[in-house]
Amino acid sequence: MNLNKLNFRKDINALRAFCVLGVIFYHSNYFKVENGYLGVDVFFVISGYLIGYKIIYDLYLKNFSFKNFYIGRIRRLAPTLILTLLLSVIFFILFFFPNDVSNYKDSLLTASLYLSNIYFWRNTNYFFESTSTQLLAHTWSLSLEEQFYLLLPIGLFLVFKYFNKYLKASLIVVALTSVVLFLTPEPFVEMTKFYLLPARLFQFLIGVIVAHLHLTVPNQRRFYNPKLKLFVSIFLIFLIFLPIEIINKQYYLIMTTLFAVLFIYFLDQNKFLNFAFIEKIGLSSYSIYLIHYLYFSIDNYLNLYVVLGIKQLFIDVILIILSLLTGFLIYNYFENPIRRSKNISNKSIIMFSIFSTLILIVVSTTNVVDRVVSKPFEKINIVSERNPTDLGLICVITEDIVLNVNDCTKDYDPIKSNFLIIGDSIANTLYWGIKDNISENQTISLFSVTECVALVTDYGPLLTNKREEKCLPNWYKIKEEIELKKFDKILVAYDYGHIYKNEGLKQLFFDELINLNKKNNVVIIGKAVHWDNYIERSVYLDIKQQNKNINSYTDKRLNTFLTFELEEEYKDLITSLDIKYFSLVDIFCKNYLCSRYEKIDNIYYINFVDRIHLTFSGSKLVAREIVKLFN
């Protein structure tokens, strides 16, 4: 068999540049490109193609070596990742606070072992705001790739040895199986599909299939079509940089993956992609990808525009330039020399990787970081008690699953006064404070569904896949349960800020409130206080900066529009419907200043877990006023 050897493809290098730029702009606050994260998905296809080509080529020539392959992967990827992890330790010590040490150390340990995708799968949602402040949240994709690199040569070797003539068929069957896992609602929920290899495998394998075609098809002319390649190139870049958030992310991801495959399938080298600057970014894309997230997560963590008093526009320009320049430096003086230099032996690289990984494991499993980060706060006692999570795991629906209403109303008792709180995650944080304050002859139940408009079960033309799979079945069940059981009062706690710009969704929500209030005693919990930064961090930052005027009431980092102006709009709308309104702003704010904490006996009890959600102490503070409505 005549094999076509793989030469350096400038078009793929250019595509890498656009992919990493898409990811950078996705993580930017001011220049955010809503679909830029799909650059990572294109990287998966590219990786499958390049690695698959190399392995299959060597297998056909009968000179494939597991040892050489894995050493090559270590030499290519490990040193730069290790450098990034070591830099992250320094950045964490300089810019982060004690309450985040535990999560950081867990992510550092798993990233060092190429298991961070499993850690983040179990602990975060990639699209949640809290993930954007974790220094190593982006390493999930590196872990996923390494797991693929570990398994692919084994799988290809076994198929080649025992089922050689079924190689292409085997790749297609496994890829299609992975697509089915990715698209079907069960058995995997959304974040399982996002973070773990089984539902992502098709993106890599489809690249491997194209590699096999390029390698074995004698007539290479079929892979050339300049006009079609130009169209595919432009459309693929358009998909990544489309500045509109796509509701159905799954099918958009599939389409992006298919266009990435078509881009690689056609071998034409488009001249419009071959700029020197684009080439440089493409070559440095791995280093740029690894380093850029450290900068942007620090910005998200501290809200630098508040700390430095600089507009977010300028901060993002600085961070983008810094990401590119640092990536260029790491590539030129660290990544590329290690990969190419004949003076650095494989043994040296392996010893460096093992020794450095052991250091990272020690750092992540001892209290070294804890002691250094906690030192400025030794004489300060800051308490930010999270709400319990036992019921939240059952009755707070964050994935495309349907809640069990019996579990959520297990305390309901016909001989007692029974109250219900429904809504989104705001309802969950309030539930625990209310439960702590009610009397023995009272019960409180919780139904919470995130990313949905509370109570709505008929979206009409506004229906999306997410709403159909998650919102409709859960709110149907909740409304049925409300019909079956008699609740003395129903509290609706929903972040009105999600829909205030959408007249259609607003009307649907208010229609549901009117219907609910006809048969039930309803109280609307008002607009949450909205901060531009996590409050606990702002208190830590004031202390670290030795700010002697640390005040609980402040308008610094307070989003006054979402807190006060939207509160007034929401309150007027609800009261016009003749429904009882309970204001959270009135509890925490006075004279357009809002309280970050309650200080008791030199202990700072923080009121907010993040920008809007209450701590347990904050929830209890509100609940003491809410339960007065029950009597």
C-alpha cells in the first residue's frame, strides 16, 4: 500500500489560531464571544486527525512503538502544562483568598494527574459564573485529550492486529455510538456529556477517520476543492465568532464539529489564512490557551475594573495582549526548545515531569498554600456559611432531570401549617433560613428549577429544547402538586433580572402568577441584591489592602440598576396585580447602600455566597422577617 505522508498543514495551524482566539474572546468580559468556547471542540477534531494520522501511518509501516508515542506526548504537552500549574500556585497565593484554597488544591491535584475533567464534572457546571473564577477550570480539555491519547494507540493497535480490514468500520461504529450518547437525554446529563470522554469521543474519532482517508486513498485530487474549502473556512470561523448565545448548544456543537471535519478534509491551503501573525498565534496556541485563563480568572475573581478603577474595555485589551505575548514567550523559550532540542534527552524530560508532578502533588495535598494565603487574615474571623445541600441535591433541578415531588414535600403534614417556596436558585437559598426559623407546627417545602422561567409550562413560539426537556416536565409536576396539596402560603422567589428585557417571557410569567394567586395565598419575594463581585472576596480584599474603613454598608461593587431600579419596576408590576410583595432590598439596603455582612463579637458573618445568593446566615436574617408573614 502506498501511504501519503503527512506534511505540515498551514491551514490547520491557522485554524488553531482562530480557535484559541475564539476561546480567549469567550473568556473576555467586554469582548465576549458567546460561542468562542467551541474553539476547544475544533481542537479535539484537529488532535484526532494529527495523532490518528501518526499512529495509523506507523502501524501500516509496522514500526509503531508505544514507548516512543507516549514519550512524544509527554515531551510535547507535559512541560508547558507543568509550568502553567506552577505559575497558578504563585498567582493563587498572590491574588486569591482562604475560602477558595480547598477547591484550588483539588483542581491542582487532578490537573497534575490529567483528571481535572472528572473533578470539574463532579463539582462545577462549565457555563456557571462560579467556574470562571477557578484558575484551572480550562485544564479539563487537556485531561480529556490525554485520556484520549492514552486509549487511542491501544485501541488502534488491537484493531490493526486482529481486525485490520474492519479498521474504518470500527472507527465509524464507535464514533456513532459516541454521537448517540451525546445527543440522547439519557443516560448522561448535560455536564457528563460535556466533561467526560464517552460522549466526546466522536469529535476525536471523526478526525481519525479523515486521517485514515488521507493516508490510504491514492488519488489525492478528491480532497481538493478550493471554492468549497473557502466557504467551509469562512463559515467555520463564523460559527465560532457568532456573537449570539445559542440556546441549543448540543446541535450547534455538532454542526461546528462537522465543519471542522470538512475544513480538515479539504487539503487546499487558503491564502487568506496565511498571515504571519496568524501563523505565530497558531504555533503558540497551546501555550496561549494554557496561560490566558490564569489572567482572565483573576479578573473574574477580583473584578479588576473595581479594584483598579479602570474600565473593563481597557482591562480586557491588556489581558488579551498579555495572553498573546506571554504565550509567544513560553512557546519560543520553553515549549518549542524542549520539543525540538536534541540536547535535552527524553530521560531528562521524563525526570523533570515526574519530579515536578510530585512537587505539585505535595503542594496540593499539604497545608503549604493554606498557611501562606491565610497569613494576612490570622486575626480576622470571616464566616461565610453555605446552605446545607442534602435536599438541594434532590429539589434543586440544575440538569435535564425531573424532580421527585414526594421527596420535596416529605415534611408536609395536613394537621400543620404548610408553606411552600418555589422558583430558581434564589428560592433554594431562602428555604434553609425559613426552615431554621419556623415553629414546630409549621412546615416548609421547596421546588427549585434553574434556567427556567418560574411556573411557565406553555412557552409557545419561545419554546426551546432546554425548556422542553427541563422546564416543562418539572413545572408541570410542581403545579400538579400545588393543586393536590393545600399550602397555607406560597412564596415565589425568582430572579426577575433574567427576563426583564423579554416582554414575551415577562407576560408568560405574570400570567402564571395571576393564575396561581387566584387559588392560593401568594407572596412574591422581591429582586435580589445584586453585587458585581462575590462579597466575601470584597471583604478579604479590603482587609488584605489594609483598608481601615471596612464598612458593612457600601455601594462599592453594587449593581445599582439591578438592585434598585429593577426592584422598583418589579415591585410596581407585582403590586399592580394585587399580589403581596416582600422586598429583599429593604432588608439589606438603606439610603442606596447595601450590607455585605453582620459583625457580631468581631466575627464577620457574610450575607452573600456570591453576587446574589444568600449564605446561611444571610438566609436566616431574611427568614426572621418572612416567617412573620406566616403568623
